[in-house]
Amino acid sequence: MLIHPWDAPRDDTWQRWLAMHDFGHLAVNGPPGEPPYVQPLHFAYDPERAEAVTHLARPKPLWPAIEAAPDVLVSVVDDYAFVPGPWQAEPGTPPAHGVPTSLYAAVQLRCRAHVVDDPAEKAALLNRQVGHFQPEGGSASAAVGEAPYGRLLPGIRGLRLEVTEVRAKFKYAGKRSQEVRDRMAEGLAGRGQARDAEARTHVLRAGATAD
């Protein structure tokens, strides 16, 4: 992922964003001559431990690939929007000469995968994950040999994803003039499609932090 200086986060923006965007794709190297495995999944990221935790069904075909090549990637992309060309035309440029583009936020976590098969460790991992997504409670804790989830533990494998590198990109017209960013924000507000409001917030933030 190419990250220009004007698209790079300038603070802990990516951590705050990732805390609210916990569904992504796990990419694992496939066998020689085959494409990579790409698995959609929920995960819980823990910045203090620098790791993400998740679990998948035992029959998933990617397990041998993870064990053979445990360096994997978690990719999260959201808050994306298409920008029509006229919105990007700089002052003095005909609107029809503006270049269409995409706005998006993306965080990629390069990780070392650790497979968790011990039943007690799997139960603890599941409880961490449920605690992240369901802090209000309401579900029983997972425990080995105990209902209702103990009997389901053999059917899954846990994953601890030790984060070794983070690449984050917030592509929201950071290199454009204030006039273009204002026009873009106005266009997003007026269009009101899915994710336009979120993209507009990023565009306004890019304008506030631009040099």
C-alpha cells in the first residue's frame, strides 16, 4: 500500500479508528502456485498487547497455510467514497478537467500468527473477543466442559495475531487546496450516500491538519 506523506496519520488516529472498525480480511499465503487465502472475520485488537485475537472453524482450509507460513496480514478498509471529477478541479481549472478519485481509510496489520488449540486458552480467547464486542454482557462465559459453549470448543481454533508492523493510510484530499476540500465536503454532505458522512468528517479533519 503506497502511503504519501499527506495521507499518513499524524497521531494515533489509526488506533482510534481501528477500535471502531473491527471487521476485516485475514490474508494468508497460499500453497505454491495458488492465490492467497483471504478470510473475512471479526477480530479484537488490543493496543497494549499489540495483538489481535480471533477464532475460526476448524474445517477452514487456511489452517495448514497459516502453520506453514505464519506471517499474515489483517486488512481493514472503510469510510470510503467515490469523488466525481468536478469536485476535485482546482481553482482556474475547468470542472470537466477534475480527476475522479477514491477516498478511504485503511489499516494493515502485519502479524505473526499463533494458533491456539489448548481448550482453556481457547475459552479465554473467546471470552476476550466477546468482551470486546458485547461489553454489556448477556452471554455465558466459555469454559472447558461447561455448558453452553464447552462442547463447541473442539470445533474451533483460536488465533493470536502478534502485530509486528502497522501501515495506515487516510486518503482524504490532504494535498488538495482548501477550496477543493470545502467543495468535496459540501458534495459529500449533499449526496448523502452510504459512508459519505464518515468520509466528509475525514476530509474536514484533513483540512484542519493540512500544512
